[in-house]
Amino acid sequence: MSKLKKPRILPRNIQVASKSLGEKISRKRSGLPITPTEIAPGFPPTPAHDLKYHGGRTIANLSFFNMYIGGASSWAQSDIVSIDKSISGAMSDIKLNNVMAQYFPGKKITSVFQGSKILDGPKPEIFTKKDGEGLLKRLYLGKKLGKGNFRNTVFNFILPSRSILTDSDDPGDEKSSLTALKGRVLKRKKGIPHEEEVDSLHGLGGYHGSIHVKEGAKKTTLYYSIDVYSEMLPNGKSNGIPVFNKPWKNIVGTLYHELNEARTDADVEDAILAGNSPKAEKFLGWVDSEGYECGDFPIEESGGLLSKVFKEVPLADGTGKVPIQLEYSNAVHGPEGPIAVPH
């Protein structure tokens, strides 16, 4: 069966570096599928990019679970401990959540880290959207995800060093996929970008989405993110969005971006699949007039100076600093750091 071509105008559910080829491609295809305290230093207010609520699902009481791809040989235990501890602290920090609370009027927001595990299997050279969604479905049907509240849980697939992520619907573990990707990279070097696909060699840091799994008459929605091990490669090129001085910190920054977008715009994948249909709007949570979610415009507005929005901030409980990406705040019309009280 031939793959249906998705409409070009789509809401964004990916993290891409400013000024990268990935950003140019994603911006070209971004938009709504319908017709229409203190801002961080160095940013003018941009009320035109304030997020608007479109009626879709949000997750006030979030749970998340980290799954490390590529087997134990692909990971340093110290990195896993640092990632788990930092993202757990960041997502539950009261001062950071005071910023995000504005998107949950009348509700108290919480976040609970449910643990992590290393998934057995070879280290992937390329990992695609289809790979992640297929793996999530197999884990669920194989009863490997536990019995938690899936409706409020995001499963984070974290890639190991040097694994390339794409947002392709093709499987990445086939040799033909690797050949095709290398061919597209060659074309890009010649200034011929691929129309629809974004990859981590050209600014992609991660993305979030959802799948619907049927078991007889029962249908379960599962939420996920896929996150790059952002680093500088031996050839001097970047994979993902390397900003901090250690790759594990880059992973935490991406996780923070994706989890906050998942909690404020949970069913964006359904909106993407609905394309330009008027039905798409009902799936959207908080997005701006160009389809950007809470983490997107701060990166674009940084103009390539990513350290303006990727920061290490102190936790409110005094246990240290965590690496995050500042999220967009309607209250200040731009990216905002931790605040003492909600707006």
C-alpha cells in the first residue's frame, strides 16, 4: 500500500535548532490546519506568538518513564543517573511549574517520574518515527509497560551516542533506509533539501507524538517522545542540538522541551494526521498562530544563539542546578525562567 502524502501545513511537534536546515524545512511545512514577572534577557516581547488554546487535551498530572535504546553497552550508568535525576527534578520543580501553570487555569499541575530502564537490542545507526512507534506498540502488547495510567504517561525513547534520528515514517533499521538517508544528506550538501523529512544531522533534537493501539474492542492511546543524544561528532559536525558542555545535559534539555509540549498539546499527532481538515483543530491544545508549541518559538527566536534559551537553573528545593530549555510564556510574551509564584 502506498504511503499517503501528508498535507504540507502542519502543527509542529519537533525540536529543531534555530538557523538549521531542519528548522527551515519544519517552518516551511508548519502552521495551523485551520484558517484563523520577566521575559528572558535578550528577547523583545512577541505577543503575536502567544499560545492559544484550541480545545484539545492537556495533561495536568503528568507521569513519564525513560527508556534507553541500544542495550547496556551503549550507555554509561553515570549518564543515566544524571539524566533521570535532572529531568525528574526539573519537571517537578515548583518554580518552573509556576511558568507552565498558566496553561492549566484552575488546575494544579504535577509531574511524577516513574523510573527508567535500558532496552535490550543493538544500537541503531538510524532511528525513525516508525521505529519508535512500532517499538512502543510491541512493548505495550507484550505487557512490558506495566499497568500505569497510560492516558497521563509519556514514554521517552532516548537514543545513544551517534544514533541518527529522523521524523520519517519509514523504518530505520533497513539498509535501504541508511542508503536513502545518506543520499538525502548528499543532496543537502549540494543545496537540495528533502521536502518533508528532518533529521538530527540537520538540527533535529527530538519530537513527541502518540499512537492508538487496538486489542479487540479496546483502544489505548500511548504517548511518547524520541530524544537525540545531542553531541559534536568526531568529524566536527553536530548531531541533534548540542549546547551544554556534556551530552547528558543536552538530553535533559530536550526532554524538558518535549515533556512540556506533551503536557500542553498532548494530541498534536492526531491533528497532524487530520491535516487541513477542520476536524484537526479539536485535537490541538496550546499552540500559536503558526502551529508552534511552547518550546518551539524560543529556539527560533534565539537566532542560533541557543545559550539564550538553554540554561542551567537552580531547583527550588536547593538540591542543585538542572539543564533545561526556557519555554514560551504568554504572561511575558516570550521565554521565561523559574518564577516564585504563578502568573
